[in-house]
Amino acid sequence: MIASIKGILEVKTKEYVIIETTSGVGYKVYMPETDISKLSEIGETVKIHTFMRVREDDISLYGFNTNEELRMFELLLSVSGIGAKVALTILSNVTPSGFALAVISNDVNILKKLPGIGAKTAQRVILELKDKLKKEQEISAEEKTEKSDLQEAISKNEKISEAVSALQVLGYSRKEISDALKNMDMTSLAVEDIIKKALGNLARGI
């Protein structure tokens, strides 16, 4: 599995890029249009997170500027009826934090406005991902007997509860989220701002 690619940006289109590594191999990588627009100029060195999709008749690489976008892409592919092209289009039109917040708040209106997603698909996305989240949120016997600082914060503050759920939608563990939120002043922050700050901390390994 190819997890990331670093090399010279040789080709840049609206749908894909070609990156040549030091071995002389050029990789064609499909990316969200917004991610492509943020890349360096032709001839410069770039590094992207990648997802390799293997099928009987095709092997394709998909790239993303952030780990959160990669996680969101993988989540979208897990939803029945959503393929790689639709997932890339969605990623070009909504941020991971905005997407996760829409899922945990049951905001069908935001999702159904995205290209490739109608009302029925939006409802399916929410139902399937929330069901997956519930399974991952099952608390162990030890956690039930001893409340963590994060659990206590969740029980006292609805904003933190929503932010934590949204971060879990993106695949982060309770431990990772707890570390990312530690010492963060969330008093005047909106839920999406909490999510964005936490994602920034997670990206830096805080």
C-alpha cells in the first residue's frame, strides 16, 4: 500500500497530478480540485497523503493535502453508493470539519447541496456513518467505572460533546482527541472552530 508520495510535480490538471519520485517513476494521482489548486508550482517538490484503490480492472491512486481529507475520503467510500469520483467532488466542496459536523448534527440540508449527493444519499451517509460511530463509541467496562477528564467535559458541555463526536467521525480515538483538546480554551469558540483547532493540534502531533 502506498501511504504517501514525495517528489517533483511534473503535471497539474483539474482532476489529477503527476509526481515523479527520485526513482524516476511518475505517479498519476487523482485529487480534489481544491487540493490541486493549493499545491506548489510545476517543478517544485510536493508531498501528499495517498490512498491506493485496487480493483480487478484498475489500480488508481488518490491524493490529499491533509490526513483528515484522506480519512474523510475513506469514510465516504465506506458508504454504499458513493464511489471515488463522487467522494473527490464532495471533498472539493466541503471541509472535513464541516462534513463531520453535518453528520453528527443530522444536517441533511448541507450534505444534499453537495455535488453528487441528493436527499436520499445524504440521509444514507448520515445513517451509515453514525451507526459506525456508535459501534466505535462502545465504552469498555474499565471506562465505565472510571470517568476520564474527556468524558466529564462531554457530560458538562454540549459543544465539546459535538466536537468530540465529529472528530470521531473522522477516525480519531478518544485518547487522540483528549490530547488535542487539552488546555484549549473553548469558552467562546463555536463547535466547528473547536474541531478546526483540534485538527490543527492533531496534525502537529500535540
